[in-house]
Amino acid sequence: MLNNPTTPSFLPLRAIIAGTGSCVPNKVMTNEDFMKIVDTSDEWITSRTGIRERRIAGPGETTATLAAQAARNALERAKMTPEEIELIIVATITPEMVFPSTACFVQAMIGAKNAWAFDVSAACSGFVYSLSIAQQYLSSGRYRTALIIGAETLSRITNYKDRSSCILFGDGAGAVVLKAAAEGPQGVMYSTSFSDGTGWEALKCQAYGSRNPVSVPLENPDLVYMDINGREVYHTAVRRIVELVNECLEKCRLQVEDIAMFIPHQMNARIIESVGKRLRFTDDRIFINIDKYGNTSAASIPIALDECCRSGKVKSGDIVLLVAFGGGLTWGANVVQL
């Protein structure tokens, strides 16, 4: 288990969010659509997950194309050009291809010729991990700007014969532009990340990789799809997220009332609601949009953050708490003053 705590207090710079953006496919897949392909119902799906519809990538839409458009939208809100970006991180478990990295494709697509780029694979925790990484680079003064993207096309690794899992996932991308600032309270206040590789079997997609190479026929062809132990994930996720929030509040010397918006990874509405009750967040300060997009893994937090910013649910000076739990197992959080 790893613990990577906050940026040391002696570092003078803050990584502030200068702009947010998102992009989701046009195609909508509703719960009624699932009733045509698996034995389920709208009531069954909604009551257990909170999901009513999700977006599905169509022909020509890939992880990189969604990520690039989310990046362009974030840059536009930040009033910056791609040439000003020095670092690009893409969090994804559905990359454009085995290699090159999706981040390199995004760099080329948007024309960020002065940036270096790489991917982070931490499943649903990928965006909070990436924001923490970028925070370190900007706080140290090594770079002044960064573009952080969470992007997924989970529909490409979803088993649409498995009614317990296929209903959960959607596609999309979200992005934030970060700038280093020497003054003021705004920016990433605290980041914390954990992992526990002994729990890998709870959330996984086993092929293709070196353990199950493409050159060897699979004994079980379903290994190419995501596989989830829902019951185990539910209980572990609730416990870990509560721990994360309490750690963040303690380290930042904040109370629950100081958090303007709690923005969790959109894994399951029941999990989010359970966490909210345990932590005593009021409903108006817990952001949930899983009903529209489903679980988009690393993309869910930046999509939600962008929606919060664009809708006016959060404003400059507000403190938001970003929390995620995902395969690895991985979990992490960021406290950010907008």
C-alpha cells in the first residue's frame, strides 16, 4: 500500500485550475435500450445504480478524439493556446492503442508542440492521481502550465451480455488546465493517493497483456471485457472514500461545512449517497450526474467538475473535494480552491 501525501508546505507555488472542459459522444443509450439486449428493466437499473442513460462512442470517436475536444474546450475557458501548455497527462484505461500513449495523440491533435505527454493508468482514480502528479511539477516550479485529461471509451471493453456490468458504463472525457501561481489561496490545497495491489481481482480487465498475450488463444474469451465484483467493491469503496475525506479535512483544517461541493467519482449513486450520509454532507453539496453519463471511470470527475463550473454550482473561491476509488485497487483525493 502506498501513500503519497500533500505537496510540502515549503513549496511556494500553487497549481490553480484556469479552465475546465468536457466532451461526450452524441449517441445516448438509455435503460430502455438495455431492455432489448439483456434481461433487465429501467426500475432495476435505476434503483441499484442511479443510472438512466449513458453516452456511447460512435464510428470515428475514440479516446483521443474525445480527450482532444475536452482539452480544446478547457483551453478556451482558460483563454490559453495549445502552445502555452508544457505538460499533458491523460488518465485512461481505454487508451487509443497499446502505444504510443493517448497523451501523445492528444498533443498532436491540438497542436501542443511545446508540451511533453504521458498516460496514467489508475482506472477510476486516474484523474485524481494525474492532478496530484501535475501539482508536484507546478508547485516545484519545473513547469508553469499543464493539461490534465480523464478520457474513456469503456463501451469498447464492455460485455453487453453481462447484465450486471454492461448497464454501468459510458464514454466521455473531461479536462482541466492548470497554471502555477505564486500568490493567493486558490489552487490544489492537498492531494493524497493510495493503492493496494492485493485487491486487483475485484476490478479488472485481463486481456490483452503479457499475462494473456494476443498471440495465445484465450481459454475464456470474456477476459477481454471488464469484470467487477460489485459487492466487494461497494463495501471497500465506501470505507476508503470516508477515510479519504476525513484525512483531507484534517490535513487542511477544514470542516464539512467548508466544502462547497463534494465531487466523487460517479461509480454508483448508492455508494455516493451512503458516503454522503456517513460524512454528513447535505444533498445540495454532493454532485451527482451518473444518471446522465453512467460510470465513465477516469473521465467522471473532470466531466462533473466542468458541469459544476459551467452551471454555476461552484464559483471562484469555492473549495471542492474530488474523491475516487477504482481498480488496482486505487483510491485518492484532491482538495481544490477554485
